[in-house]
Amino acid sequence: MDYLQTVLAAILSIAAMFIITKCIGCRQMSQMSLFDYVNGITIGSIGAELATALPHEILDPLIAMIVYGGISILLAWITNKSRRAAGIINGRPLILLRNGKLIKKSFKKARLDVDEFIMHCRSAGYFDLDQVECVILEANGKLSIMPKSQHRPLTPQDMGLAVEKATLYTAVIMDGIVDWNRLREEGLDQKWLDKQLHAMDINSPKEVFYAAVSEGTLHAFPYAAEKTSG
């Protein structure tokens, strides 16, 4: 019976964390603020406690999770309504380098030393600071680096070349399974898909590992034929 209670508590914990996470909203790790990061760890820790709690102890960690989730939602609403509040809660970007000069005040405020700064620049592909025009430490701790004009990557516009417009590819077949919702969103149907596949000598979507639609054109990648040893 104790094992059953543990299983049910774990399921409740997972369900609670899933609902709270969906309410808070999903963001990439690189986009999380310091508060988001700490809050996520805290909710996860409380969720783990809930998973192993006794039946009469379940309510306390569940309430704590709801409170943490509610505060996150409230703060997100506040930061969306007030730029001043967003700066206080999430922090503000700091300019670390501008016009070839390191700004000591910003380094001190960010508690960042020059060696660590140079390491991040090298990780971004900039080994020579003379190639850099500006470096900004974003509120999420990520460095945004703007190279000098003469050191930025060459673009077709620089060369006076006309290029085709980039288009969005929508995956409609993955591992032999058709995503009919995405296909309909592109204004297409099964009849069109079958016609396109047959034109490629593909008899069924089950023969396709991956396929995507771009501006009414199907790009399909069938499974590779397995070689038999002999």
C-alpha cells in the first residue's frame, strides 16, 4: 500500500509541476532571468518533496508550489506592464565594451572579471577585441557582441547579389507519420500529398522518414535502403 501511495504522490507531483509550468509559460534556458532559474529549481525541489510525502503531508508542498507558481505569473504580468519594474526584477543590460574601450563600472556592477569576459568573446569566435565594436551583457547573463563593420561576415548585399527569399519549411511527415493538422494549415490535403509522393516514386507516407512543405512544394526524404551483407 505504501508503494501505491508513493506512485500516486509522484503522479500528483508531476501533474502539478506540468500545470504550473504551462501557466507560467515556457522559455529557453538562455532566456530565463535569474529569478526564473531560482524559482524553477525551487518548484522542482518542492515537487520532489511532494512525490515522497505521506498522505497527510501532501497538501503543504502542493500549496507551496501553487504559491511559487502564482508569484511567477504575477511578476511576469507586472514586468509586461511596467518597464521600470522589469528592470528591477529581471535586471538591465550592461554595456561592457563600446568604441574599443572596456567600461570598468559595468564590469564591477556585473561582478565579471576581464579573463572571464575574454573567454566568452573567444567562445563567440572573437579572439581579437580590436575586431569588436560593442559588447552588451544581457539581463539573462548572455553576451551580445557586435563586430566592427570591417570584421562582420560578408553578406550577399555587400556583394551586390540578388538572392531568393528565405521560406519557412513546415514538417508534415516525421518517421512515417503524417501530421494532418499541419498539412491542413498549409491549405493542402491527402489527395495533394499522395500525388506529390507518387511523383517521387514513393508509394506511402510510411516510406518517408521526413517531409516538409515550403510554398506548396513537398520536400521528402525517404528511408534509406538497408544494405544486406552477403
